Amino acid sequence: MRSVFVLVLIAGAMGVAWMAASALQNTPEIDRDFTTASIPVPQPVIRPTLQVFTLSSAEASGSCMVVKGRTLSPGYAELKVNPACDRILQGLTTARFWRERADGSIAFVDSQNAPVAEFAIGDDADYESYQPRAARLSMWAE
């Protein structure tokens, strides 16, 4: 009697295995080539990474170039000052950063964040200096 019970149990297990295998074979294939709706992602505004300016002084002859470099944070960018700018204003080459203010004025600041020269939006030039007072610098975008 016990061997009949074992045979019935084995036959039942085989039947369940056969049904499971049949079910897996009849499963429809998953369509992996479907497309989904896409949400448009706003693209960032692309601005030139460098802005070149010509700097001159009413007191000194000649001019030099300064370059506003990549933005480091809002209102704060790298600044490259041509060595010739020291002939226009002694110490100008110590400026390392371009700092923009909410009123539109800018400052060239050194590595300690101290202003070397400060400019307001100009009448005849793009920017005109107001600090240091004696320098009277003008700056035009290229």
C-alpha cells in the first residue's frame, strides 16, 4: 500500500511539473522594443565660456586685454588679466576673479576677494571704473 501511495505522489509531482513547463512555454514573449512617451527636458542656455574685453585708461597710453573665464558660481567667474595691464594700473594683474553685483557693477578681486578695481556700466564704454578713483579705466567687450 505504501508503494502505491509513493507512486501516486510521484505521478502528481510530475503532473504539476508538466503543467508548469507547459505554462512557461505558452507565455507570450515580452516586447522589449516598445517606446514610451518622453517628457521634454529644458536645455540649458549655452553662453560663451570666455568673454574678452579691451581695457584702457584716460591717464595711460595703450590698452590691454582681460578675459572673463568660466563661471564658478552665480556672479563669480575666473579672470585672466594680461601682464600689459600693469602699465595701465599697477597691481591689476593680482586680480583673479570677476565678481558681478546685483546693480550691474563688477569688481576685479584678488585671491583674498579684495577689490583691485571696480566698474559700473558705462556711458561711452561697456564699463567705466569708479575705484580706484585716480585710474579712470574704460572697458569694451570684443
